[in-house]
Amino acid sequence: METTFGTELRNRLWELFYELPVFQEQVLFALREATTAGDMSWLFPTLALALLYFGIGLLGLRFVNNWARNQFAHFFKDEPKDVSEKLSFLWFRGFMQAIATGVAFVIATLLAYLTNDSGGAELTTQLAVISIGSSVVLVHYIFYNLSGLDVPEYRALPMNDEQARGFYRDFTFLISFGIATVQICFWLGDIGVHSQSYKLILLIGTTIIVVATSALVIYRSRKIRVFLRSLSKEDKPGPLLEVISRIWHLLVIFYVLAAWAKVSVSLLMGWPTGIALALSPFFWAYLSLAVYGLLLIVIERIFAKLEQQHEQVEDIAESVLQADRKSLKALCIKGARIIVSVVFLGIVLRAWGLDPLAEDGMVVEFFDILIVLFFAYMVYEAIKITIDNKIADELGDVTEPEPGDEGGGASAASRLATLLPMFRNALLFTVLVISGMIVLSEMGVDVAPLFAGAGVVGLAVGFGAQTLIRDIFSGAFFLIDDAFRKGEYIDLGTVKGTVERISIRSLQLRHHLGALHTIPFGEILHLTNYSRDWVMMKLTLRVTYDTDVEKVRKLIKKLGQQLLEHPEVGASFLQPLKSQGVYKMEDSAMILRVKFMTKPGEQFVARKLVYSQIRELFAKEGIKFAHREVTVRLAGDDGKNIDADNLSEEDKKAIAGAVLPPDENTPATSKT
């Protein structure tokens, strides 16, 4: 079969080449025989009349443009404040310019019909000229709007003036040249050129378009690469954008070559040609951009109204709601971009004969899978954004502790903020599983055995992973009991730290010195939470035996009342500083104890202040702190005491050093 097709294709190609010597004569013959005059005298007056009619049509175009400019001048602003205003202006102006072009085409066409009652080649020629002129004007308006040459502040694409001029010039020339070439080929066919010569004309015309497109793409490849990289909002473009920027010219050349090959084979074999196959992506790409711009306008307007309702941000919840709207708006914009891209891809595939709307086929299944993945992605992102913003709302204004500080601070997270991450993960996992099952079903995989197999596997896991089950159930009950929350400081006996992450089977504790501990829930025998309600701090003071304990009690009580009014630490105290009297008696000191109650995590800052204030207060009141003392008895050989005044300095230093504890580098106060 392949040999027969190849042979037939080759034979028809040779037949076309045999037509080359008489190609020019065939075209001239068709032009001469197009009218009853039998010569070509009709051609140039007809072309002149067509240009005159189109010129009159351009007067109508100018009138419509001037009317629209005066009527809707309020749309234009010197400094548009957002994307919505930019796109609204460009979209409306492009819409009015398209109407004006249509008016010019209608006027010129009516004049052509009114002056050619009999029709024939004259009318066909005039209509071809008018159609080419209208197409060129429309292409000019399209790329003039996209490049924003006259209104740089409304430029939709991130280009400077030089890039905009190059973009407008290159694409206007390329698309206009392609349209004009195709329409000239059609015109020659309409006036009666021989079928073989007509095929040759189409083949030459499409070849010229492919060569011109490839040459322009290669010439502009580097500048377009820089432009594509600039589309990224980050300093460095993402991997996908980076790859596209490097191979975009190869993709375009491959497409136009494939389109040219398909059109050429169709011409030779007598199949429907689809002659505009190479040009249709440009048209549909612009139409897709217009639709995408319209969707952006709608999205921007909807969220702008929501912003107007909440202009005054007064608390954390409102700021989180604002972030939620911002994230959802970004998701809607991304969804609109995906929808437009998929529709554009479907239209291009349909031009190739692969109809996504057919009842069955691989392309239909592919698009069904794309639709499922799109909705799964949108639901996934919507759940993630909503729950993440709710978590941020529940966390409140979190203050990160300084590295190295003791833990124990109260968590700003509510109980809901602790449970929401796991709830979010469960929902996202459910979305992934369901979408995966639907995709497999669309691919023809029977998912019923998968569910049965999942049940068997789950039963096997239940018997073989008892530790895992124990961890999961233990964690569930810990969370139900509200034993801890994210951000709280807990002690598990062997390790302690701040709860940093909670998963379905374990939690992670960050020690205040930096170590990160991961503990399965099933390994927790007991749990101490240092971040709930209040903390009682008790401090010991060593004073001399001649200290007036009652005086100290009154001074501490007065100091406690003063600390409650401290501008920085006063709000941390839940109960003021109090004296508990004598706690213990030692041989060299009397031990007093004081206590105070603070909010969790704030006891350490309060302790520093309390120690500092007590030291200053005792110094002012003459209360002395007791130092540890060692009494040394010196006895001679006869057992009698030796007078220390009779000892030399060397003997005193030796005796003092002998009473120091091991590894002690500071001298002790000795009493002999």
C-alpha cells in the first residue's frame, strides 16, 4: 500500500513538473480568456477600479474610527492604574477597528457589485483586491494594538519601543504577505487557470510562505528568545519557559514544514487542501489572546469590586481575606490561561483533521483527560489556597523566638490551625486519587479491580504494619485530646522542643538549640506541655544570717507591684512577685525563695528583670548576699591550733588552694 501511494505521489509530482514549460502560457491564456474581449486589456482598469472602491471604503473606515475616538475618548487615560484598564482600552479599540474594517470592506464590495452587473472576471478580480486590502488593514490593526506603538502605557506585552516596532513590522509583513499570496492563488483559480497550473501556483505560493516564515523566524530567534524569557516574573525563568525560549523557532519551523507537506500532498493527490493550515494558528492565536484579554477584564473587575468592599484593612482576619482574594484571583487567571490554551490546541488539531469533539478516538480521550486534569488542578489549588489562608488566619501574628532562647512560649495557633494541615492533606490526596482513577478509566483501564486490590492491600498492611497503625491512632487521640498544638513547647521525657510539624504518624520538635527531633506518636508515653495557660517561676536567694526576713518580704512585695507597671514586661505578669520566706538553712547562708506567675514563654525575660531589680534593691537597702565559705582549722603535731598570723604568704596560698574543689579556677574565701 505504501509503495502504491508513493508511486502515485511521485507520478503526480512529475506530471506537475511537466507543466512548468507551459505554466506561464496557461496563466496568460486564462487572463486573456477571462472576458469576451479575448485580451488582457480588462485587467489594469479593473485593478484600478478595485483600488478606487477600496479607497472609498477606507474613507468609511476613517469616519468610523474618528467617531469612535470622539465618542469613547473617556476610555483613554494618561496613566492606567491596572491591567483591567489597559486591556479594556485595547480590546474595545481593536473591536471598533475591526468594525471599521468591516465597514470599509462592505462599502467597497457594494460598489464593486453595483458597477458589475454581469459579474465575471472583473468582479472576481475586484473582490480579490478588496479582500486582500481589507485583510492587510485588519492585520495592521491587530499587531498595532498588540505592539502599542502609539500608546506605550497601554502596551499589553512587556516590550520596549524598539522591540514593539520590530514585532509590528515583522509580523504585519509576514501575515499580510501570506494572506495576499493565498488569495492571489485562489483568484487565479477562480478566473479559470488550468487545473495542473493551478496546483503548481498553489504549491509555489505555499512554498514561498514557508520560506519567508522560516527566514523571519531564524532572523528573529534570538530577540524572541529574550522576549520570552522576560515574560517570567522571577529573576530566572522557569524550566518550561526556558526550554520554550530556546526551541520556539524550531517548533514554528517544524509546524510550517509539516503544514506545507500536508498541503502539498493534498494538492498532488486531489484531496481537500486546507490551504490556510499554515496561517490558521496565527489567526486563532490572536483570537485566543482577545478572548483571554476579555476573561482577564472580567476577572479583574469582579475582584476589584470585592476589593472596594474591603478597602479598610483593620485586623488580621481582613488581611488574610485580602490575601485569599489575591490568591484566588491568580488561580482564576491561571485557569483562564489554561482554558484558552486548550481550546486553541483543539482548534489547531481540528484544522489537521483531528476533531476533539468527535464521538470517539484517541484525540477525544486525550482532551477528556485534559479536562479532568484541569478540574482536578483547579479544585486542588482552590482547596490549598482556602485552607492555607485559613491556617494563616488561625495562626495570627506569630512572633518567631530568637534562636537559642528557652522554649515554653504560648502558641498563637488555635486548635483548628493544628488540625487543618492534616485535613488539607487528606482532601488533596482524595482529589488526586479520584482524578487519577478517572484518568485511568478514560484510558480504558478497568478501575474496579484496583479498588478490590486496594482493599486486599489495605488488609495486608493492617496486619503487617501494626506499629504504623498504632502511631496513627495514638496521634489521632492526642489531637482529639488537644494535648498539643503547633508552636507549643512540649517535653516527651527523652526530648523536648517546639512543635514544628505534625503529620499523620509523627510530629517534629525543634529544640531551642536547633536540633530537630522526629517522634512517632506511638512512642510517646507521657507528654508535658509548657505552653498552656500560665507558668510559675520560683527563684532562690542566698543571704547572710543577719538579714531581716520581714524587711525582705516587704521589699519584695513592693518591688512586685512596681514590676506590674513596667512598660515592657509588666503585661507578662499574671501574679506579682512575692516572697515565700526562708526556704532552707545552710551552714554559710540562709536561702530565701521568691515566686511570680507569667504567661508561658515570657517567664525568662521576666526572670532577668527580677534578678536585676533584686540585686539593685538589696544593694540599696544594705542586704548582703551570702557567699560560700570554708573554715580551715590548722593544727600542729601536738594537736594545738596554729595562729594564722604566724604563717607565711606561701603557706596561706597553699592552704587556700588545698580547699578548692576539683577543676575550680576561682579562689575561695577562707576563714582560719
